[in-house]
Amino acid sequence: MESEATHEPVLGPLVQHAPRLLRSERLPVPAVRSPNRAAGLILTFEVGRLWIQPGARSGELSVALRSPRDASPPDAVSADEDEPWWAILGSELRNAWARRDPSGSVAAIELQFRPDQANPKIVSLALRNGELHITSHPKKVGPTKG
């Protein structure tokens, strides 16, 4: 079953500002030491804080843009030195998509950091078994016409 890629209402307005990533935090999964698995993720940009965590319904991600002044939960830990965040801190968020499952729930988020001509990186945040799985890869960009 192929999921459909759409711009999430929260992500579209955020991308329009091309904000720089200033900080990343994750909510650890109990008894899991991998920085690529989290109970939630908080990305701080110049214009606000993007909170991504499991939603109210099973298999659904919740995506919210909050004030830069909103406090992090007490169990949040810095992810700034973890892969992929250390490599993209200070980079602009240039594009973002929500991937929906067949029921219409947001099952994954993809974020593109850096413009196409500047070594763009895609970060995928997918919900699996109630945990956020974080992966990244370079974006394949075709040759430019000049």
C-alpha cells in the first residue's frame, strides 16, 4: 500500500519562512539507547518549535508548531550531537511533507534541509510500534540547466 505525500497544514507555513534549525531535542524511549528512536521530537527553529510525537490514535503522528518560549518536557534530552541533527544545525528547512496511511492519518514526516543546490538532506520521521524512528539521506538532485 503506497502512502500519499501531502503538505501538512502545520508544515507548509513553516517552510515558507525557510527557518534555520537552532536546536533538536528528543524524548527518550524507556530502556532504548538508540538516538534514532524517540518517544517524541522537538525541533527549535527561528520562528517556533516543531513538536512531533505519537498522536491520540494508534499509528498516527501529531505535528504541532508551538511558541519558542514553550518549555520542553522535563525528560527531553539534547539531540544536537546525534545523527542527523549535528550535520544540519543552522541549516534552513526548505520543504516538508506528511505521508499519510490509507486511513488518512499522518504516518511519517519528511523534512528537507538546505536548498537543492546546497547538498540537501532529507530527514524522515516515521511512527513504528508507537515510537518515532529517525532516518536521513541526501536528496538526489538532477543536473541543473544553465
